[in-house]
Amino acid sequence: MSDDPDIARNVRRTVGIAALKRIRRIVDADNELEAGKQRWARRMGIGFALAAALVLAWMLIR
């Protein structure tokens, strides 16, 4: 391997950029997963609230 400092600096820069891009992909995937969990939690909350309202209405009518 060459002892040229310019080559070493460019290699470190290239490796650093590649690592940052990989971390960005991981963070983006995690954010997408969390957004999906939030959507499901909202849907389930609405479903449970609707079910509770229906049960309450049924109890009041009876």
C-alpha cells in the first residue's frame, strides 16, 4: 500500500461517506417501521373506541 497521505485521506473520506450512507439507510428503515406502527396503533385505537361505543349503545338500548 502506498504511504501517500492524499491517497490515505481520500480512502478515509470514501469509507466515511459509505458508512454514513449505510447508517442513513438503517435510520430511514427504522423511521418507516415506526411510522407503520403508529398507523396500526391509530387504527386499533379507533377500532376499540368504536367497539366500546357499540357495546355501550347496545347496553343502553337493552
